[in-house]
Amino acid sequence: MAIRIFDRLSEYTLKDYFPIFIVVTAYLLFRPYLVKLGGELQKREHRKASEQAKAEAAVKALEPSQPDEQFVEESTQAVWGRNARRRQKDSIKEIEKAFRRKAEMEAEYESDKEIEDLLEE
């Protein structure tokens, strides 16, 4: 029971070959354009992914890196004494207070500037 492919092909007429010819020709004509379209779509996706990665990297670069709390606590306790840790905490609190005062003064200056602008009108 052998498969006789070539015997079947000899039974086909011109009407039977015509649809096959049209499909093959259409494929050969449109294939380069489909490949180009696929390449463009792939470039867009790649560009979008790379822009997103760059944006995430920029955000990470702007965020201050904070070391692991447990590591900092262990390392500071092992090297520093109790008074040195207290002095460090006090200095950090002073710096935070200075930043707050500066922000308050800037906000006050901005509000004064707005009032002056309103009075000038």
C-alpha cells in the first residue's frame, strides 16, 4: 500500500493547479513586505523596552542608596561606642532640622513673593 503522490498529480487539471499557483505567487510577492513589517514592529518593541529600562535606571540613580539596616546596625555597633552612636544620631537630627528650616523659609519666601505679585497688580 504505497502512497502514489505522482499518480495523483497526473490526475490534476489546469483548474486544480490555478489556486495553488495564486497562493504561491501571492506568498512570494508579499513575503518581503511582511518581513519588513515584522522587523519594524520588533524595533518598536525593542526601543520601548530600552527606553523603559533607561527610565528605571535613571530613577534608581536619583534615589539615594540606603544600605541594609541590619548591616549598618551591626557594623556601627561593632566599631562605635554608645556615645559615638548617640553623637551620630544627634548630628543627623540637626541636619534634618536644618533642611526643614530651609524648606520652611523657602515656602515663606514664595508666599511673600506671591503676595507682592498680587499687591503690584
